[in-house]
Amino acid sequence: MAARRKENGSLTGSKRYKEEKAKSTGERAKEIAESVGAKLVDNAPKAVSAVANAVVVGASQAKQAATDAKQVLGAIAGYEGFKGSYASSDLTTTNDAYGGLTLPQVDFKAMVPSDLLNPEGLPECSEEQLTAGLSKYASAKRAMELYQVGFSYISEVGKAKLQMHKAQGFVVKAATEEVKVKQEITKFDIENVNLSATQEKLSQANENLKQEQIKTLASQNETEQLRQKMEALEGKRTAEIDRIKSQTQNIIQKYLKDSIASVA
């Protein structure tokens, strides 16, 4: 029995399949860009992200993916009516889309057999390997759960430490305000002491005034007494003078009487 000739339209022998396989990734990307046409005008940023994600197939193909992405962006930028910011060639790209994580590369294309009736080159896994692998993945998943619980606990520790520092800050502020209040109270006490000292000085000045007033009164009394003494002495001298004058008159009168008597 003669072997059946593969007709156009079969899985691997069709003309369409060969044409699709012969096309470069860049050409397919350009067709994708042209097919979304008018939608890209209104939603260019989202379209670029979607196309770029479709082009990037793995870390091992990063360089080729970057080239394909540039072709996609060029096709979008060249589309008639597109006026978005992606028309500029000054674009910032990054080669670390996974944040430092390295993902295993899987060749999904090799998982699809070229002949479904005679599959060859497919990945294999024994029952023992499946059991061991599932056990390891289950154990690793439990470890991840424990990691998550641990990190959650560490987060709570951090929150508690943050609250502690906040509490310490408030306590320090309160203690500082307490010291300031005590300083103000001490200043108030000092002013009260100074006031008392000033009041004592006032009392002392008042006593000095009284003493000076007493001295003044004594001086006034002494002045009065001296005045009276001087007046008394003046009166005594006047009386003595009057007495001498009276005696002199009596002598004169007696002398005259005697003289008259002797003439008679």
C-alpha cells in the first residue's frame, strides 16, 4: 500500500504552515501592529504593552525580543494617524522584567508533536518521579506558607517596634515638657523669693524712716527746749536788770529824800 501523500492543509505540510514558519518574528509583529490599526490610536500605551509582552518569550531570548519590540513600536509609530508619544525613538527599556528572579525556560513548542499519531521527543515522567516531585513541591509549598507567616510576623514586629519608637518619642516629648514646666515653676519661685527680699528691703527702709523720724522729733524737742532755755535765761537777765534798776531808783530816791531833809 502506497504511502499517503500529505495534502495542503495538513498539520505540517500545508502551504500556510510553511509560510507562517518562514516569516520572521519581526514581520509577524508588524502584521500584529497593522491588524490592531485604529485601536492603537486611542489606546496606544496598552497596545504596546500587550504586543511587547507577546513578543517577549523568555530571558534567553531577551535580545531578540528587544529587537522585535522595536519593530513593533516602529510599525505602530508608522501607522497613519498615530500621534502618540511612542512615535518617538527615545524609549527607556529594561532587561530585568522579573525583578532579579530567574525563571526556568520551557520549550512549549517542543511539547507539541509534529505527528499526533507518532509522538516523539515529548517530556517523560515516571510514577516514582511524579510522586517524588509532587512531594517536594508540596513540601516547598508548605515552606513558602511558613515563609509567608514568618514575614507576616516580622512585619508585625516592625509595626510594634514603630509604635514603640512613637511611644518613646511621645514620652521624651512629655518629659521635656515636664522639665520646661519645672523650669518655669523654679523661675516663678525665684521671682517670689526676690519679691520677698524686696519686701524685706521695703520694711527695712520703712524702719529706717521711722528711726529718722524719731531723730527728727528728738531734734525738734531739743530745739524747743533750747528755745525755752534761752528765753528763760533772757528773762532772768531782764529781771536782774529790772531789779538793779529798781535798786538804783530806790537809792536815788533815798538820797534825794535825805538831801531834802537835811536842808529843811
